[in-house]
Amino acid sequence: MNCADLRLLSHAYLDDELDAADSLGVARHISECPACAQRLRLQAQLRERLRDAGLYRSASAALRTRIAARLPRPAHERRHSRRGWSVALATLAALCVIAVMFAGWQALQLRRQGSDALIADAVSDHVPSLLPGHLIDVRSTNEHTVKPWFDGRVDFSPQVRDLTAQGFELVGGRLDVLDGKQVAALVYRRHLHMINVFQWPSKRTMIASAVQTRNGYHVVQWSESGLRFVAVSSVAEGDLRTFVRAFRAAPAASGEPAR
Ligand SMILES: [Zn+2]
């Protein structure tokens, strides 16, 4: 080993990182070369002084906080944050449900108002129809006369049914306007009471409603065969219910499919 070799190996020798052969070589060289021995002694002194110079400093609390803020957050804190998102999403979902329910309630109110308006309209059409000369455009007790009369007058085929056997006499029919639509009105008689049956095409399906009462008149609504029906009369509630049941059960006039 020469002086150049020793300069290369001196730091590793001081760090005790050399293998046995190199370590022995360095030891032998410095025992023979005072210059290298002196250099090695100075390096060793420098190491000792750096180690004892009090260069170590503890981080201040503020520095720790700043560093901690930049480090990725521990897993349990991230879970906490995810829980926060879950609560936010659940709240949002609940708000959506409330909004949908409110919209549904509003639609129901509008439909109810529409139905109320229809009933009011039907009753206000029924009343003047009781005046002489206003009730009937085609006067006939025969459904085979009444039904063809509507041909060309309305753009649908009204349901005209013979209910004489059930105690409701067909008196005739007329054109009317209900809820802004042209409708067919059939007129039946029960003793001294008149029953108006309004009908018009509608896609809405509706089972027979309960008897509703307005200004002393009874009203029942239902739909069948793509038509909407509203029956209005001053007959007793029970009689109107019987009438609607009979009307729905009776076969249609000829030219319509038998029921
Ligand atoms: Zn040397």
C-alpha cells in the first residue's frame, strides 16, 4: 500500500468499514509513513470535534407543526374525512327524496284541483241542461237512435247503453263542452231526476270514484275503453252508485264490441 492508496482508504478506515486485509495494510503503512500517520490523526480529530461541537438542534414546535402539515395524514384521519363525505351524501340524498315527495304532492294537489274544476264544470253544465229545451239535442229512448246521432258530431264513438231494465230510462243525448273539451252527454231519467253522463276520450285510467257532492248534486267519475266518464245527478247517492254500476255492466249499443 502506498500514500495514494491510503488517501483513498483513510475515511473508510476511520469509519471501520475496511475488510481485514485493507485494515492491516493501512495500519502497516502509517506505522512506516509519518506523513500519512499525521494526516489520519488530523482527520480523526476533525471527526471528534464535529461530533462534540453541539451542532445538533431539536426542531421547534412551530417547525414540527409545519412539517407535520405537509406529511400525508394518518389513515384513521382519512377515514374520519370519508365519514364526513358519507354524511354529506346522505344529507343530499335525503334532500332529493324530500324534493321528489314535494313534487309528487304538488302534482297530486294540481290533479285534485283539476278534478275539482272538472266536477264544478260538470255540475254547472248539468244545471242548465235541466231547463226546458236545453237538455237534449236528440230525443230518443232508443240507444240505436242516440248513438248514430253522435256520428260526425264528435270524433269518438260514445258508449250508449240501454238501462231501462235497471230503472234508468234513456231520454236522449246532446253535445256539450266540459273542461274546454267537446264531450258527448247522455241523459237518463230516474223517476223525476235527470242523470247526465258526460264522456270524452282520455288516456287516463281511473276506477269509479266515490260519490262526490257539490251544490247538492252528486258526481261519480270513472274511465273505461279509453273514455273518461262523469255522471252528475240530483238522485240519491245510492241511486247514482247503482246507475254507474249498471252502466258499466250493460252491453254497449250495436256496432260496439259486446261486453
Ligand atoms: Zn504515506
